[in-house]
Amino acid sequence: MSQAAFKAEQAIGHGDNATTAQDITNPALDPEKYGSSDDKMKALAWMGKNTVEMVEAPKPKVVEDRDVILKVTGSTVCGSDLHLLHGVVVQLQKGDILGHEFCGIVDEMGSGVKGLNKGDRVVASFQIACGDCFYCKQKLSSQCEKTNANTIENAMYGGRTAGMFGYSHFTGGFAGGQAEYVRVPYGDVNLLKLPDNVPDEKGLYLSDVVPTSWNCVVDTGVSEGDVVAIWGAGPIGQMCVDFSFLNGAKRVIVIDSNWRLDWIKEKYPKAETLDFSKLGKGETVTSKLKEMVDGRGPDVALECVAGEYAKGWAHYFEMLLGMETDTSEIINEMITSVRNFGRCGITGVYVGFTNHFNIGSLMERGIRLIGNGQAPVHLYWEKLLKMIESGEIDPLKMVSHRVRVEDLDKVYYAFDKREEGMQKVFVQTRFSAPKAEGTPDLTTY
């Protein structure tokens, strides 16, 4: 799509108080409109399928009166960022600045920003909410009606999600926070102050992974006495272990393979594990889970993996040929594994259509299938901040590496290869505070 078409698209569908998307998400491509001529920054940009690069771009500037410019003091790489790297998410352009999870220090503000001061430490919501539309008034920020005018998403989904940082023009075309500076529209809505007793290395994850995991658990209805099966031992799956037990689960079983299950055994010893790569002849994940749970299967299944990764040849070739965008294999495993009237929550990123979906089992056995991937961050983050302050939850359990923003391109490739031992990373910049006690030492690439 042309740049002119993007700009026209961003003008459609906005009501009063709508925000201007950074249509060209790298301000270097439109410096007069979006960038400062006085300062430069390092940023991680998508440069084509399977290619990211560190670039120099102008520092973003205040465009609207409720904008906040942050000095980024911490960011991270999310498993969903790999879908961008692989070019699976539509409407990426070369030069787009990535990154939807970040925290920082208020550097500049528009005249309409209330409740913030220069120098405040804050964490940003990964989704951009206006604060006053139908959904925002209920704190359902992930579905804001004013911050994403993308017509293709609207046609595909029958509605739009909120705008999101660093996640393509499909979600509004906003520059991301894997950079040294970032512009935050509606800054007084989308930034949460961090208290002095919560370091960046913990507060950062209120941007996405912590509220997303919490939403997965509570929205799927994990409750007292439940047996919960979690597909995926990455950071989201790990936080779902803690949150499932906090919400009363009797047992939690994590399905994955390789060293990630060793991480679970060390960090989350109450959880049980199932290595799908070591199943015996004739065994399946479903048959093993039935065997482990009274012949009936778990009460709840939580999907924390995503639909990009095909296990079977049919899906592999269909995706290769563009006949589907996401596989149904894990969803089908979940549906057939849970007990009758069981509940399945989908949190991993799915972007389009799938084939071979087992709708018969869903209907005949009364399974509840719940889409909860786009967590309404604003609904939860104050409560979750208090849980971090009290020590009830500790996001550091999932953090394995501290890295430099200058090395982010190399970090992406290491993350994509599932480099042994790499879970959640903390990305420091020139503005970061010295590392907090108990956090990983710096790894350079």
C-alpha cells in the first residue's frame, strides 16, 4: 500500500479527539512531520521478511496536545514480535520501528496532558486508548474505537482493535518503543506512574506480558479446584502458571519441549510438565492429558503459543502456499483434551484464518472457546502493580537476559532461534538506571 493510501486510511473512521497515527512509523521517513531535527536516536526497524536492523532516526516530537515523548529506559522482545520478523502480520513497511512493551521517563508533553510531570517514571500500555469512547469508559482499552482507523482490519474482523505500538499499520501505524525515544498519544491515559519501590526491570512488564497473562487466566475462568493445562512454557505461559495457582487451580500442567520445561521445573516447582516431543508410539498430547487427569482431561486449557507454527505437513504446505495464515493444530489439541464442558482460552497471536478446525468436538461436547489475546491492560494494571509491590507476583522469574538496545537486531535473531536459556529480556538504553538487585547481568552481542 502506498504512503498516500496509508495516510488516507488513517483519516477514516476517527471521531472527535482521535489521534494521528505515525503513518510512516520510522520518523526518518517523514522527519518534517514527525521527527525532531535537533536530536537522533537508535531504533530497531523491520527491513523485510526475516530482517531487522538498528537504524538512526530523528527523535519523535509532540504532534498533538496530549502527546508525551518518553526517554525509553527499558523495553523487551515479545514472542509476538517474531510474527512481525517473519512477515506474518500484514501491512508492515520497511523502516517501521518495532516494540510494543516499554517504560521510560517523561521528557516532553503536549499542553493538554494532565497528571504527569517531566521526569516521572512511567510504563506504557502496549495498546493506545483514547479514554472516552464506549470501550475505554469500561477500561476495555484493547478495543478503543478511536485509535485505529485501519479499514483492512475492520473488514477482516468485523471491527477494529485499538491502535498498538510498533505492530504494523494493521494496528494503526504507531512507532514502537524498541528505541531510545517514543511518542505516546493520549499520554495521560496510556502511561502508568511507577513508584520508587518498583524498578523498571519489574514495572516494564505491566506494559503487556503481565496483564495479558492475567487476562488469559481470569477471562477463561480459572477457579478453585480447577486442573489447568497450558500450551507453551514461554513468558506468558509462565505467568499463567502463577496466576492459575493464585486463582485457586489445584494442578497446572505445562506442555512444551526442550529446555523451557527445565526452566518451569526450576522456577515454578508446583507445576507439572508434559514434553510433547517425548511421547511414546501411539500417544498424543490429548491421550496423555486424559491419562494424567482422571480419564476426563483438564477443566481449562490455555493457549500461550500462537498459530504460526505448523506441526503437521498439511498445515505447513497450506501456510507456505498462502491457503491459511494460522494453524488449528494446537486449538484442536486443546478442544479434544479438556473435559466435556471444558474451557479453552486463546492468548497467542492469531492474525487471520485457519483450516481443519474441529468444530464438531466444540459443539457436541459443549466446549467454551474464548478469545482473550488482546488484554484490556487499563482494566488490570493498577491491581497488578500492587501485586508486584507486595511481592505477590514477581515478573523477574521469567527474565533471563539484560541486553543493550544497540544489540536488539542480534537479540531478535537469537530469540527466533530459541537460543538456549533465553526467555524474557530487559533492553537497556543510555537513559536506563543501574541494574536493580537480583536482575540478570548484561549480555553483549
